[in-house]
Amino acid sequence: MSKPFPNKPVLKNNFAPVMVECDAPDLIVHGELPANLAGTLYRNGPNPMFPPLGNHHHWFLGEGMIHAINLEDGKASYRNRWVRTEQYNAQREAGERLVGTAFGEPRKPGAEKLPNNVANTNVVSHAGKLWALDEGSSPVMMDMKTLETEGANNFGGKYQGPMTAHPKFDPKTGEMMFFGYMADGPASPDISYQVVDAQGNLTRSEMFKAPYASMVHDFITTDEHVIFPIFPATIDMDRIMKGGPMIAWDPSQSTWIGIMGRNDGVDSIRWFEGDPCYVYHPMNAYTTHEGGKTKVVADVMKYSRVPLFPDVDGNKVMDLGAELGQLVRWTFDLDGNTNDYTETELNDIGGEFPRFDERFVGHEYRHGYYATMTRPEAEGAPFDTFVHVDLKTGNTKTYEPGEGCFVHEPVFVPRTEKAEEGDGYLVSLVYDGSKNLSDLVVLDTDDISQGPIARAELPTRVPFGFHGNWADAV
Ligand SMILES: [Fe+2]
């Protein structure tokens, strides 16, 4: 039996978990779903089944639930399932929480050896499977149609370490690239780098040391380079042993950006140094050779410090929404003699969850999409507006679904396989507080300010979570 959840911002309103798994075969659709929009939007986010063990709860540590909205022949259907990790299954069998949702919290006696895996951050499709990902554990494989959990993937025993929730996909080769931090144990500065082929086989795995141990949420790839950004959300074993926070903002450290040739080894990583800042999510990056000089250009959503974590003294957690990320462009001169890099602001509308037409991963691109906040922050309700930025003209278009409505990360789907970059749809979810339900929305990227061309009513709300992806029907 689960019990009432405590009154905490990330456990109430639309951050609260939903306690139902269901199948809805034919949703009410307003407007017309495009006939050529055939596939599934998968989304992942924290959805703890049991309340926290103690007084603290971190949003990042609730067990994941997958929501799948399938669109085909102008019809929409919905299915949701918890990711059945060993942690989830053991707790469900016990009927109570065994693994805490606060960083560093002791587990219930008897659960010390339970593999830790919340699988709550992102869900990608690769090699015919869904991969439910957090960043501290192995990927969890699921069936793309039934959402049945098949278990953790250790790549045939070749790699059993952590996997970022933000792998990157080479649009030409179909390869998946990923890293894992703390790859040599808790608080280690070791980072692993892996390549997985289009069939799901691990073809490369290497390890290197970052300048310090930290929370490394995402990375970037270009056609020619891999970029490992290290920001001072540090993980310091001395501090932890003294009772300090596990992950903390430490501005005494620099930002370090490691750049490696895609075909080179980790020994060749070149480190660039910048002011302390934090980036959860880059948008895209690419390599240029203008004037015979090799440069890497990376567009990122930059914060002045890490949101959602305290300083090294355990104080001053910066809440979600207290500061919006700013879309900036960093340029790294690989033929230069210094380890500096330049920064220019791309847009004055801050936000989070940057996405783009991912057929252009690692290439020059023009169109970006993200979520922003235009109204005063309501408790338990973060982003309220979708943004489309044209990086060539600097123009932006926005769509705000209205009072009491809040948005999730927008996902781009091309109109057709051969459509020009940015020609297609944004698919995402809107939570409507007046109904306490969520809708799937489809926006036309010709002009997102016109509002949805179609909207499907889901049978439940989808809690504010993290990331999702579109998979074409096969
Ligand atoms: Fe993320």
C-alpha cells in the first residue's frame, strides 16, 4: 500500500506521480492529425510509486514512467507503464520504498545490494528497442509497442557502467555514442566513452579522467568531434564524508570543455577552460573549416550556476525557474594556441529543453526549439510557452497555450523524410490545470504561433518530467 505523499513542490500539482497504468486505444482528437505523421512520441519522467523515506526528496530520483502516444492514420492512442527496474520491482513487491529519493540517503535494511536504477530521464529508440535512461545506471531495454521492460543492458558483458541519458546518434552511420560519468566508482572523475552500432553492438569503450568529478548531464557530437563539457557541479568525496552535499555548486573550479576527434583516442582530448557556469542541455554543435581553420561551434543553454543543487556548504539551492538558461554559442579554435573559447548570445528568450531537427546532429543547422516561461512562476508549474528560434535571422516565434496550461519539451518531427531542415511539426504535451489532464499537441513549424493543428486528449495527466523522442512507425 502506498501512502500520501508529503507536501513538497516536486511532488504536488503536475509534479505529483500518477498512480495508473493504462491503455487508451482511440483518443478524442481536435483538429486534424497530419496523415503523414505516423509514429510514437515516447516520454520519460520521475513517477515515484512510494513516498520518500525521509524529509528530503530530489526530483531526479523518482522511478521513471514511460508515456507513449501513438499517431497513425489520423488516429491517436496512449499507453503508459512504469519502467520495471529491479529497484521498482523490489519496492512494488515490498509495498514500500526501499531506496531513498534524497542523494546519499541510507536504504531500508536488506536493500543495500539492490541495483540502483530509476531509468527516469530519457527514452530513446535504437536497434529496435526502447532504451530507458537515467545517467547513473545501465540502460533499461523495453519493447517499443507493449512497453514491457526486458531488463538492463550490459552490452554482452562488455560495458556495465553508467550511461548518460543523452546519447547522440550519427545521422549517417546510425551509430549511437554515449558517455558515463563516475565510471570508476562513486565520486571518481573517470568518464567512459562508448560507441554502439546501428544493430546495438558495442564497438568502442574507453575511459579517461576529467579535471574533477562532477555531475555531467549531457555532451555533444559533431561529424568530426566529440565534446565533453565539465561544469563545477562537483562531487567531492572529502566533502561528502564530512556530511556535505553529494553534488554542489563550486565556483572555485573552472568550466572545462574537452574536445576529441571522433576517430581519435581519449588520450587526444584537448581541454578548453572557461568561467564557472552550468549547462544541462546543449542544442547542437558542428565543426567548420572556414579559411582553413578548424573550429567547433556549440550552442548550449547556459545557467550562471547549477539549478536544483546547493552550494558546497549545503545552502542556496537554486530552484527550477529561478533562472532560465540562455542560448549561447561557444566557438573553439582548434588551430589556436590558447585554451580559451568565445561566447556570443544567440537569443534573449531564456528557456530549457533545447531541441532541433535531429537529422542535422553535428551539422550546421538553422532552427531550434525549446520551452520557456513567460508568466510569473506558479508553484509546481514551470514552463508555459514553446519557442522556435531561427538562428539565421534571429527571429523567434512562440506559442503559449493559455492561462493554467504548461508545456513539456518540444520534439521535432520532419514533415517528410526528405523535407528541408526545420520543415515539419513540433509534438509535445500540454498540461491543462483546469482539467487536471494532459493533451498531446501538434504544431506546424511553418508558424508555431498559430497554435496546434491537432490536439489529442490523453486519459490522464503526464507529470512534468524530462525528455522524450519520436520514433517513426515501422
Ligand atoms: Fe536532460
